[in-house]
Amino acid sequence: MLTATLLLVSVNISAQTLSVKPIEVQTGEQTEMVINLTGGTTMTALQFNLQLPEVVTAAKGNATLGDATNGHTLSIQTLNSGDLLFVLYSLNQIAFEDGELLRLPLTAGDEAMTGNGTIYSVRTATVDAVSHTCADASFTVTVNDGTSIPSTLLHEEKATIYDLQGRNVEHVEKGYYIKNGKKVLVK
């Protein structure tokens, strides 16, 4: 007699995505990280981990829910790795809306750097308790020390940058320049 075994493997990858715009902040200053949600209109619970560059710290106690989280509760825990675990849920099974999920205050350290942050291990659940895995999201964090020009300023159409001889500069390379009356270093 011939016996056959059928093994079914099911992986639920959902259309929900989290996104964060690139973050630029001066050393020692605060900014806000805004996490946005798209495709979340069928889910009632969401869990993800957040990894930030070492020179940036999050004020997790000051996180605020956005317009996408009407009627949801937020819990944030620090993991052994130093990463943060976010859990958002609704006891009344209210579905998320697309839009701003939450705002998280960040404080930059005293060291200039550019690094990546990651939202990973994203899991969602629908009203009927179906669990889905979502794609990870990466974003750039730039901490400027006041002597370098933030990349957003370099690409502004109206930004006027001069070399040390006072000549208008069209293309910026490494070196010292004058921007808004201040001497700055482009690394």
C-alpha cells in the first residue's frame, strides 16, 4: 500500500506597511520620529520592534498615538538588546486606519553620525485573530554637529552656499563653506 503525506506550509504576508521618513537632528537636540501606516484597515492589533542608532535615544514615555489608532492602546517595552517593542491593540476590536500611527520623541547624543534605524518583526492581527507578518522598514538617521551642512539644506533650491573666498558654489564637495553666515564643514 502506498501512503502519501501532504505538508502544507502557510506564510501570511500582509499588505500592511510601516514607514518612517529620514530623520535629521542636531547633536544634543530633540526631534520626533513619525511612524506611518498603510493598508491597516483590516487589523486590530500590531506589534513591532524598533532599533535606533546608538547615539539616538527615544523618550518612550512621551510617545503619542496618531490618527490611525483611534481607540487603541499602546504598550512600549525595552528589550534586552536595547531595542524597543511596541504593541498596539484594541480591546473593542476597532480596526486601524491608514495614516499616522504614532509619534516618538528622539534625542540626539553629542556625536555627529549617519546611521540606519529599523522597524522589524512586524506582526498584525485581524478581528478574527488571523495573524500576518509584514515587511521590515528601514530609515536613515542623521545627527549633525553644527559644523556640517545637513543634506536637506544642500538640496534646497534657494540655498546659497559660498566657498571661503566668497564665491557662490554650485556643486558642494568635501571641505569648508559659508552657509547662512556660518563656516560649515561638508564631510
